[in-house]
Amino acid sequence: MLIEVLGSSAGWPIPRLGCDCPQCTSPDPRDRRLRSSLLLDRRVLVDAGPDAYAQLLRAGAVPEQVVLTHDHHDHMLGLHVLSKLGRIPLHCTKECEKGLRMIFPRLDFRVMHLTPGVPAELGEGLRVQAFDVDHSQTTRTMGLRFTDAGGHTLAYMPDLGALPGSKLARDADVAIVDGSTRTRPVRGHIPMEEIAGAAKRLRAGRLLFTHIGHRTGTHAELSEWLPAGADVAYDGLQIEL
């Protein structure tokens, strides 16, 4: 499985327009972040925020399928510019589809519903299993566990309001989790400090934070602050399992 991080910011890109904080003025290219999404094996797009088109152009990739965690704007507004790809499969829950159709009444995709715990085939031996995570009282949100033909696993949980309870969140080769806030909880997001402190519960081979929030610190600062075994994803990062 080839994992490419297309974007790693929270709901708004970093740098923020007009902001002169150390994170926004950092010269480190890893501190330039677009909305969180992944590309798997160069063909499966995971979440499609407003930056999806630019991210895919930069990666030189055309997705064959899309998988969504939920229907918040920073995870799905890019569907508009992907709708001319010929009704490619879009995997999401029934609740997510309902939310999507509030924005896109004509949803030009072949919608395939995810049922928590039930594997969905993505072709070439890759499959996904969704599991519920706490994030929003009004928007059902999924974590996603991907498994390839060789048994390599990725758990993707960019929005977490509490530590995940599902066994599908545990024992992955790579776990990519919510980094919206550093030490204080905000609505729908628990801090990195709490997740890192409970990392043994996830038992991931590698723990990475994405969905990085504003004023959480520069990439270098966060990498130094996090405990051993945890690190920060960045736009353009590639991981091969």
C-alpha cells in the first residue's frame, strides 16, 4: 500500500491569510498545509475537501474511487470538481450521502454505502472497513481501516472527539489521527497530548498526526514535543507498506 498525504491541515489551510504567527510565517515547506486527505495506491482518494483538485494536480493523479469519513465541508466540498470523472464510486455512509445532497442535489457519483465493520472492496486487493468515531453530535463520522492484499493496514481518523473505542482503530501498521489541537480540547477534537499519552491503546506500528490546527506549533516544534513513536504528517509525505 502506498499512502500519500495530499493535505494535513484542519478546516482552514495554513498559512492563514494575514496571520504573522510563527506557524504561518515558517519557512519550512512542511508548515504549508492544505485540507486533510490521502491518496492510496495512486488511485483511491480519501476525503475530498476544497483543495482536492489542486492536490491531485500536484500529485499527478486521477482517482478511480473516493472514500469519505463524513460530510463536513473540509472533507467533501471538492466533490464538485471531481464530478466529471465519469460517475466513479463514492463510498460513504447513508447519513453522509444525505448531508452531501444538501450541498450537491445531483451527486454525479456511483454512491456505495459503507456499513460499519463490513469490508468494502476497492479493487486490486484493497478494502476498507468503516467504524464510528466521536466527533459531532449532528454529523456521523467514520474512522477508516484500510487493508491491502498483503495484509498491511492503515487506520485513518482525522477527526476525533474522544479516543476511538473500536478494535478496527487498533493494531494498524500506521495510524493517522487528529492533530487539530495540541493540549486543550476543542469541540469535536481531543488534544494531541491526550492521544499521544494513550498511544499504547492504539498499538500502531507508526502514529502520525494530521488535520493540524492553527497555532499548534510548527512542524519542527511539534515533532520535538511529541513522544517517541509519534510524529506529524505533512503535505507530500509518502509511506509505503
